[in-house]
Amino acid sequence: MFGADRIARNGDVANKIGTYKLAVVGRENGVPVYSVAPTSTVDLALPDGDAIPIEERDPREVTDIGGIRIAPEGIVVANPALT
């Protein structure tokens, strides 16, 4: 079992990083995997997972700590977040 940040009308689930591997391992081993979430997580306005909004946040949240850069210059960063 795992939580969910958003569930679309068709049952597609969006959650933070780490859930995908649980789903894959469960499927490959014939073990059911379930999302457990409050009804407030279900968004009937979203037809499917493709419609779940993903925000691209400031790369400095990943490359910097306390305003000091810790990542190499020129590195490409993806910083998606569920809204």
C-alpha cells in the first residue's frame, strides 16, 4: 500500500517518487498494490492521469542549500512537484 497525492476520475494515481518501483515490483511478482488515500484526494474533474497537473519548480531547490550552490555549474535539473 502507498498513499496518493491525486487520483483522477478513471482511478489513475499520482504520488511522489518511490511509488512506481513498488507498483512494478508488485506486478512482476503477482502481488496486488493498492493506493490508500482520503476521498479528498480524488479529483473527479480530472479524466485521467494525463490531466493531473505537474508543477516544474525552481531548480535551485535541488542545486542550492541556504543560497549556496552545491551542484556543478551547467547541470540540468528537473524538479517536478504535484500541485
